[in-house]
Amino acid sequence: MAEFYLRGLRGELGLAGTSLASDLGAGLESAGSEPVMDFRQEKDIAGTKVVVYQQEVMGLDVFGATLGLQMDGDSLEPQSLQSAMHANVTIENPSAKSDAAGTRKVTNAALKKMLGFALPDMDNARIERQVVYRFEPDQREESHDHEGCVAGEGVHVPHLPKTTIKGLEKGKHYICDEVLFQAALAEGQAPVNWRALVEPQSGDVLYLRALVACASGMVFQRDPQTQTGAAVSAASTNAVLNPFRSTLTLDGLLANTPQDLRGNYVHVTERQNPVQAPPTVTNPAGNFAFNAQTEDFTAVNAYYHCDRLFRKMQDLGFNVTSYFNGTTFPVPVDSRALGDAVNAQAPGNASGNGLLELRFGKMMTGQTIGIATSNRVTWHEFGHGLLWDHVNSPNFGFAHSAGDGLAAIINDPGSAAADRFDTFPWVHAGAPGLDRRHDRAVSAGWAWFGPNWNTQYGGEQVLSSTLFRLYRSIGGDSSNVTTRRRAADTAMYLVFKAIGLLTSTTAFPEVFEGNMETADKTTASFQGIPGGALHKVVRWSFEKQGLFQPAAAPGQPNTVMTEGNPPAVDVYIDDGRQGEYQHLANHWSCQDMWVRRAMDGGLTHQDPIVNQTNYMYVRVKNRGTQTAHAVRVDAYHALPGTGLAFPDDWAPMATATLPASAPIGSGGSTIVGPFAFVPTQVGHECLLAIAHADGDPGNDTTITGTIPESRLVPFDNNIGQRNVNPVLPSLKHLVKLLRKHVIWVRNPWKRPVVAQIEIELPVFLRRLGWSLKVVSNGAQKFEMGPRDKREVVLSIEPGGEFDLETARQAIAKGDDQITVTTLLDGEVSGGMTYKLTLDMEDEDERPDPDKQKDPPILTRRPTIEEILRILRGTASPLGGGRIRTVRLEFDLDD
């Protein structure tokens, strides 16, 4: 199927001259000068198929030139494509192709001559294959700002001498020997794997990399700063640090006597000097309990944190061994490998297509406690581990890795750190000059391709700021820790899947951004939530960090200091965020949707009349850079309740859809309506509007299943929701309305949940002793079955009297609403807001007698007390004066 699609796409990709290996005659071409796409592997990344091809010329791989086609795992419909293949490949040195078969050994003397310098402990140099390499002068070596990470602070790797090839040009293709070898980065350090691409006729090295990635000076666990904001450091004593320890299960350990730190994912072991034997306990039920300032404590942390990296992926639904198909498990972990260096490393294996091991040093010079006690450090290293298996590099090409972002996101829920945006506060406690953050401002030069961006740590901070913005938007800024944890899991899932969809490094962050959108749209279900609802937030997060503008691109001067451009067409219904995606706690009070009791085009909201036809209007705006065409709005309403699921619980209005009267220009707006509907319940009606335009459909077209309103509405600016109050709850009629008021709570999940009702009254009413309580069974907290719904009855208990001036002042200050919020398993699922006025007989709120055919009717049975008041001469709730004649009718069949 992939080859079927590719045959039709080659022209658009600029690969018209590249044949598929399965094409008739392609086997002959692969040995010639024409490039060929050769199938290499098929990956399943959380339900998305990725079919990977390698470009070949003369039977040799074009280095880094891969193509990955991403398809829906069920339908095999193509979703997106990443290509690093070269449009034109003309080999400048065809005679350099070797006829030798098998591995060729390279002596240390020959290797030293090639490099122009010697490295400590050089060994096992060999040539296993030749490749075709497109020469890029500025990519011969790792950028200089990477050296401190690779070799350690104050250690610098020697640089390659100038090339000797005459006429060597940027962008030209050369056959090279791929020389693989081992060597230490500096004296006293453990050897790592290296790759050099050498032009065989001249001996010039055109490309050199140590297959290692690391995080210099980063130290953190779920550390004291995160736990309590404590002012401690790695120099603190056991008496200070020990209280921050927790007794946790070491998952995955393989039973042994004595019990060592070996599990199915990682194995804490001794790999190189200095020798520090990992601890053991007498039997599998033993307790690895040690003081904080000990090597053994660091070793236990190394196992727990490194194991959790892979186990977290498993928890989020990934097949770990399939995802890391080039990595051998268990991964060796040496908690003391780097001696006294404040450092950590994630080196690649000899082939550069998987993680070799994880290495750690100290957390602070002169102290015993090690850097492996920091889960943030291990998450940073995991950012490289994720990349090795998919792009054969520890780096993206546009940034160092996603490790900083992962570390920040997973540690934020429940954090008590004084500075939420300090990525590594535990490290900074001992090294104040080390400053890594995930709130970097575009205006300060931290934009994509801004003055502070680079392909290493500068880019990583730009990326971590981008990813943390995504996390904050989808729930990370909620005051509810359950919501924050769910947002963290979701953001990390998208990052994992997007990296798994990569097939090569790239200089363009747009490739990764596109993969994150694809990751969302191709997810059938994640933790019970269908995919397809978050891709617009993903794009916005990158836009806010400066991407998507002409100056933000490789090869341009790095001068970007402004936010990026919105999409070409971006229609929205304003919920107060001007079409953007900052966290929204209340998604059910959109003010650009309003109701009129007649088709009069009025611009102020009137609460609808029950059992009568009312009319909704919607204002649609366009924040896109181009005119929006074919704009329409679809309108829905629902029986009153919270926890509504789309589309199941929503019904189209009597007027189901209407087009806009004209296209909407960039920055413009228009009003669409009227949409006719008839509410049936007093006090609560749910309205939903979805705008569509050419180039910007609503997410109702991309979601992959039934989705709760709380996961749909806030993350698509095309969608607005307004829960309204049929019969206005003015102070004058508050007691009557809420004496016995019903709302429906729904469980949109396919699992049992615990529902909780939270009620907030205006401050001035609370001070007077007023309260609103749940009087139905279960009170304010109760269990619900899968896809269950439940009637919840509210009752108000009046407190002390208040004068009209007190109420008027409170309402003028915004202290004017009753809010009822429903939480399911601790997360907000929906709610209702009742805004208060002093008098419901305001002129604007009266129905127009010329346009309202029928008078308002009483929608509940009156009580005996109300009937008696009517009979005694009190004004009827329906209007009118004293009652002169009463007729009683009895329905004996009811």
C-alpha cells in the first residue's frame, strides 16, 4: 500500500528520478547512477503504521536519506510523510567505490592519520560499509556548544584539519567509507562509539560524530525543591536529605538471591572505572534502604528512575521493545561511570541505531550523592534514547532533544517548587550559574530561529518552552492536580509517538510539529479519549514560540523575536481567548453565542423561555492571514446536564446549520443566525456551535470517536458552548427557582467513575449564611456506572436578609454568579453558571407581545402554598391581579 501511494507522490516530493526497488528493472538501476527507494522496515507506533525506505545509489545507502510514510493502522489511509531523500544525486567520485566484501579493519595509525589527531583508548576501528554522503562543511563536526556536554566541563575534543580534496563543494555527493571505532572523549573517561565518514581516495574526514549524548550539570529527582520548595542542595547532610526519601516498589526486578538491581528494562551494573559495585540485598523481598549521601542510594535511584522511563511508555500504551527495536534490553546503567564529573550520558550502540547504555556521574563536585538521583536528568537522557532508534542520532537536527521538556512536564503536577519554570532546580541549588528554563520568551530571542536558538541546548530550551505551553494549555494550568497529571500524560504521549514517526534527523521543527499533529489525529483512543482533538493546540504552541513565519527557517539569519503567524484560515467563536488556546477553566460560558426570544437580530442575550421557540446567534471571527470562504455554523443543544459526550448527547437545533452571509476577511467577523430551538427544562440548557470554513473544519470532523465536551470544546476555537438559564434566576426569584432545581450528570466514560458536585455562591450571599446543597441521594459525591446518567436535585437555603444596595454593589463588582461544577474522578467535566440580576422584569428581558405568540407558561406544578396565595389575592406568577373565579378539574386517569 505504501508503494502504491509513493508512486503517485514522487513527483510532488521532487523524487521523480528515484525509482522504487520493487519497480520492474529497478534492481538493475540500483547498481547504476540512478537513485532507488529500498524498503527497510515497517513500524507500528501506537496504532500508526510507518513504512520506511532508504535511498540508494550504485547499491550504496545515501547517508541519512530516508523516507517514512505514515498510515492509519486500520484503514492504511496515508496520514503524513517525512522525506529526507535527495532530489538529485550525482556522485563526484564514482571510482571510490570498493569491491571489497565484509568488514575491513583499520589500524590505529591509519585512523589517527585520517582524523589528524589521536583520542584516548582508540580501538576496534573498522569499515563495515560504504555510503554516499552529501558534503555539508558546517556539519563536519558536532557544534562547539555541544563539547561541554559530550566531554564534560572544561574538556574539549580536538578538531578536524581542513580537507585536501580539490574542488570539494557544499551539497555535492561523495562515496565515503563509514569508519566505526571506539575511543574515550578524554583521558580517564570511558570509551564511546564513534562514526567517521572518510573519502577513501584522499583520506579526508567529511563527517565525525561521537555516538553519545548527555546532559551536563543537570541534577534532579522528585527532589526536595519539587516536593516542598526546601532550600537544600547536594551538599546537605543525611539528616537534612533523608526525610525526602520515599519507600517505593522497584518494579520489574528479576528474582535472584542475593537480589541485585537487574530487571526487564534496565540493569545497574559496573561498566567502567571507577569500580563501584552495585548494592544487593539478601533475598527478593529485601529492602534497598540507604542514606542519601551514599553510592548505594544513588545506584538504587539509577535503577528506579531509568526503569520508570520505559515503564512510563508502557503505561501510556506503547510496545517498548517494538519502539526501541535497535536497543538491547535490559539496558546497562552505570551509576558511577563518569567518576566525579557532574554529567550524564546516553551513548548509542556501535551501529548508531539504538541506545547502548546510560551513564551517570556526580551531582555536585566533592559530594557523594550522584546525578542519577535526579529523575529530570534521566528524562533528559531518555530524550536521546528515544531518538537513537528512529533517526540514528541523539539529536533532532533542529534541537538537542525533547528531554528537557519531558522532565519539566512530568514533574510539574503537584510540584511545590518556588520557580515553576526552572527546569533543573536541584542542580541550580548547587550550581547557581546553570540556567535552563522552559518559559523562554520569544521577545528575548528564544524563538525558533531566534538569536538564542541553536541546534543544541538553545534549541532544546525553545522546544521545552513550546512543549510546556502545550501541556499548560491542555490542563497543566488547571488548579486540579488530577487534570494536570492527565495533561502531562497526554503531552508526553504525543511527544513519544511523534518521535517514533520520525525516520531521519531534520533541520525543520515543522516536521516534528507535523508529526505531533499526526500523532493526535491517528490515535484511536488514549486513556479512553479519542484522538483528533488536540492538533490545533499543538500548532498554536509552536506558533507562539515564533515558528510559521518567513524568517523562521534554516539558512536564514537567526533574528526572529516575534510570535509566528496563525494558519491561513482560522475561524473561531470567541470564548474570551481571542481564538487562542490558553488554559480555560470554564468552557461553557462563551459570550459570542447568545439567545433572543424573537428573530429580531438583537445583540444582547435573553434567557430563553421554556417550551417556546427561541433563537441563537453566533459571532464568527477569523484570526487567519487570509479570507475565510464557505463559512457555516452547525448548531446543537442538549438536555440539561454535565458530562455530555459529543456527538451522542447533542441534538441538532431545529435550524441545524446556516451559512455566513459573506466570506470573512483576515481579522474580520460576522454574525450567523438565527438558529431556532425549543428548551424544555427550567434553569439549564446547553448550546453548542461549530464553525467551519474551507481550510479550517471543526474538530468534529477529526475526532476518532465519542468525546466528552470537556475534551472537545476548549481545544478547538471553531467550537463554542454556552449553558443558559431558561427563566432568569434574579435575586427576586432565586428562592423559587432553586427551591428544587434539577440538573443531570452524565458519565461519558466506559468505566465507573466517582462524581462530585462543587457549588460556589457569590461572596455576599455566603457571608449572609445562604447555601446551595445537593439534596438527592448520594449528596455531593456518588458513584456512577459506565455511560450512566443521574438526576441531581439542588435546593437553596436562604440566609440573612440583604438590602438592594448591597446586592447592587456586589453585582457591579462581578460578585454575581452561582457556579455548579461537576468533577468525574477528580477532573472537571462540565458545569452551569447562573448569573444574577436584581429584577427579571427589565424591559429588555420581557418578551415582545407582537413577536411572542404565546405567554410564558408555568413549567412545574405549583405548590399548595402558591395556590393559596393566588386564591388569597396575591399576584399570580403568570401575571394578572386577583382571582375572581376558580375552576378545579380532576384527571381521574392520571
